[in-house]
Amino acid sequence: MAKPEMELSAIDRDALQRCYDTVRAQGPEEAAHLDHIESTSGWRMAAESASFGLQCKALKLKPWECPPSCTKDDEIDVTLWGHKPREIALRRRLLAANLSLFEGDPEAALAAKALGAVDTPAV
Amino acid sequence: MAGTGRKPYATVDITPFDLPVERLQPPAHLGPAATRVFRDLVARVPAGQFKPSDLSLVCRWAEWTAVADRAAAEMATNDLVTADGQPSPWISIAERASKQLIALSLRLRLAPQSRMSKAPKTEAPGQQSYYERMAAEADDGEAGDGVVGDRP
């Protein structure tokens, strides 16, 4: 379930907006899909859906692997989706780099941060 | 009448649910550069392409690739002719490494020739996820800046 709108930080909102814009730009079907989610559940759910899809694709995740946008806390539990050690490790890397968990391409964002880029790359 | 040449075959990558895919692991005696080449090669071909009995050939491929890379770097950064007017020894090293790699590429079915219609063909390899690459690089004991895929 999405957190209340007020809990979104500026970097989260920025990352979500970029994901939302990226998916909308992929084609009319994608835009219509986002419109449907937005009309029923709001902008944030649509943007999180966009982030989820982009992360799964960018990280080449298997169906049972969790993207960082769906990890809810730092607790490691190998029996729970979103709490596996490597999923939490990626979450911690993003947070340590002051990046949003909603970055569409977390690996590229981390690489850009490591190179000292001022802005995160466009997803 | 049936076509000539070897019968093509297709390999299908099936990833077991939440289980690691069994791929060849580099032996401990391989150097760091050869180990990276080994892992890269094994990750880029279908999981079933290499059997444990192929380990020796794959190791030779990794070692000669590392030699060829080193020779290429030396030739790129140094003069091709030595101070006494002789060709750089790295030229012959690169040449020998290339010959070995060409021979091995046919045996290991890595070259474009192996993907032609009359030759055995392979389907696209199953891609490793970010987390699977994290696991593979953790096995190497590599320490980077936190980004999977960072290489020297």
C-alpha cells in the first residue's frame, strides 16, 4: 500500500516524476495504462507502477526478485519478498548514495553518483 | 534428401524457480583477469552450453583472452618497434594468442560460424539479474564502490 502523499521526499517525487514521464513517453498504450491507474488510485500509484516496471526491466529481475521501490524497511529476512539480503543491500546502497528508491534505473543512478555526476541520469 | 552438415540443435534456458542456475565456476588457480573473462563468457552463453568436462577448454580461453588483452594494451601504449629496430615482442604474443582464441572459439562454439544455419545454433542466453550478478561478484571477493559491474 502506498504511503501517504506527504511522506514523499523531494528526491522521491523527482524520481517518480521521471519514471512517470518515461513510461508515458513509451507509447499510447503505456500512457493509457497510467491514466487508468491515476484515475482509480491517484498519481502516486501510477508513478510507483511506472517505477516498478522500469526497475524490473533495468535490473533484469526474475519474477521472484523485488525491486528497490518495493523494499519497505531494512530488515533482512530470507523468507520474505523484498527482504532478501541482496535486495536490502541494493536498498542500502541507494539510500547511502542519497538516491531515491524509485530511481527507474538504480544501477545507472549509482554509477552516475559514483562518477560524481551532479544529476542522476535520465531513466 | 536431408541437408548436409551437422544437425542444428537448440538449447533452451530454463531457470528453476528461486534456485541458482548451475553454471561453470572458475577454478581457484585462474588469475584475476582470466577469472573475469571466464565469468563473463559463462554468463553470456546459455547455461547448458558448457559441461563440467569443458572446464579445461574454457579456462584456456579465459587465459588466452587475458593474454591477448594485455598484449593489445601493451601495443597501444608502447612503440611497435623497439629501440634496436626490432618489432615489439608483444606483436608475436598477440598473434599467438589470437591463433589460440580462433581455434578455441570453434571448439567452444563461440564464433559467428557456430551460429549459422548449418551449424548448431543456440538461443539467446538467459540474462542474469542485478542480484545474481551481485552474488557472482561476491563470490569473487571483489570490493567496488557499490555498483555491480564496476571493473578496473
